[in-house]
Amino acid sequence: MLAWKMNAQKQGYFTQDEWRRGLKALRVDTMNKLMKSLPELEKEVFKSKNFEDFYKYAFHYCLTEEKQKCLDIESTCVLIDLVLGSQYQPQVDSFIKFLKFQGEYKVMNMDQWTNFLRFCQEISFPDLQNYDTCEAWPLLLDNFVDWLKQKANVTSA
């Protein structure tokens, strides 16, 4: 969250300008004040107008190689739990199980990443009643829904 506020470009590293910009935006000038500002920063991130930006930033922040456009599935699972787990735990847990179970997808791209957030926000879970495969969902999410329905059928049989 702090990296988002500072608009840091490189994972694990803040330039002097990023650090100053972040501290100024947080209105802090000591480490003690910075520590005390973190709960407010968390509230700011989870405001709906900021969260989508933070969510997209988190994906880009984890792209560590130049010209990298996708995250490996293992990193995706960790990141998605970290970023969405507190808000959408049932969806996140199921999606992570699916990602680890399936073997077709080795990486996740930005379109799949952003659409998973949309899925969490819009689709009733776990019944999936309002999921429409005719809508423009990435194939990864169509496959996830099919997997969930197959699991539900096996459980109810």
C-alpha cells in the first residue's frame, strides 16, 4: 500500500523522489508518524474509488522484468490472496484452488487479473446465478465457473 501511495516503479526500492512524494502525500515527516498513518492509508486504499487503481497497481508492481506482461500462477495466487483475500475470501480461495488444479494456464495477464476483480464484485457467489458465459469474460474465468459447477455437481450427486 505504501508503494502504491509513493507510486513506486520498482519492487522493493523507493527512489528519493518517490519517498519524498509519498511522505508529502501522507503528510508525515518522521518514521513514527509514518507508522501511525498506515491504518488511514489502508482505509484510503479500500475506498472504492481508489481500490481499482490499487488493484491494477499491485499487478504492475509485481512485474519485475522489463517488458514482462504476465505473472506466473504461483505469484498470482499469493498476490490475489494478499490484495483481495480480506474482501472476497470465498472467491479467492476457490480461484486459487482452481489455478493450482488446472494445468492449462501458466501465467495470468492484466485482462484476466482485472476481470477477476470484476467477477468478485458482480457475480453472486457461490451460486453463480448471474454469471453469463455470453458476456465478455476471459476464457480463464469461464473455465473457473465450469470447474466450480462440476465440483458442485459431484458434491450434490
